[in-house]
Amino acid sequence: MKRATELRRILVPQDEDLLREGSRLLGEHDEFSGIVYAHQLRVTIGQMAGDPEIIAKATSQDEWLGRIEYLPLG
């Protein structure tokens, strides 16, 4: 997560441990790269490809510092 933050990259994991780490950092008001979490059993392959693309086109990197969102979007 530290490297992603240094590179200003949004993470799109299916790993609950990474989600917990992001939640911990959020609670401590510590800066981290944004997370778009996708639960393995609730997100289709199409959503894994399409939803992050929508996010990339509709938002800026600065909007994602310290932010956690969940897929599917809607």
C-alpha cells in the first residue's frame, strides 16, 4: 500500500486484509492511496473491468487519497 501511495495509484483489491489495512489508516487519519474494493463473490468479471474504468475517467487522483469505495458501483 505504501508504494501505491508513493506512486499515487488507486488499488483495486479483492483482498479483505488490504481493505482492513485501509480502514485502519482511514481511522488514524493517515494518508494512503485510494481503495476500490471488490468482494470475490459479489463482483463479476465485467464489473471488475468496467467499474474501475468509469472511476478512472470520472475522477482525479487527488480525490482518492484516503478514500475507500466498494464495487459494484450501482
